[in-house]
Amino acid sequence: MKIRTLAGAALAGILALGTAFLARGGVLDQATRVTFGQDVRIPGQILPAGTYWFTIGRGPGMEDVVHIYNRSRTDAIASLPTTTAAVSQANAPRTAG
């Protein structure tokens, strides 16, 4: 079985989307449905290909936490603390000029 690691950019995009929801009024119960065509590695486990729900919540120390649920949102699969990542200037888009 071929296992692919979830690219940091994809997870960062999901987290950014969740952060945008938080910034628009503090709504913590919004969810994003994601379907993976292949198995995906997350910290501590592998998610089999399928559909999952991602939500953003607050942890005990008020840090943002990504919660991952099964397709029907009846079982919590993982709760992962978020981190802040800085984008280096080397990766920034270049403009002509």
C-alpha cells in the first residue's frame, strides 16, 4: 500500500481556512469536509483514504487545535495542536520590476 504524507502546504491551507473563520467572528463550530483519494499520514497515525471533517477548536491553554472526525462526524479521530509557521522571503513570489 502506498502511503503519502500530507504536504505541509495543504495542512497549512486547511488551518488558514479555519483561522479565517475564527477571525470572522470567533465561530468555532464551522467544519471543512475533505476527501482524500490516498492514505494520508498525520502526526501519530495514518488516515485511510476517505472523507473526513476538520474543525478548529480551543485547547486547554487556549491554543488552536485541529479536530479530525470521521465521515459522519460521529467519531473523533485526532486532535492536533496547531503551530505558527513563518514564510521565508526565499519562497515569496517575485515581481518584475
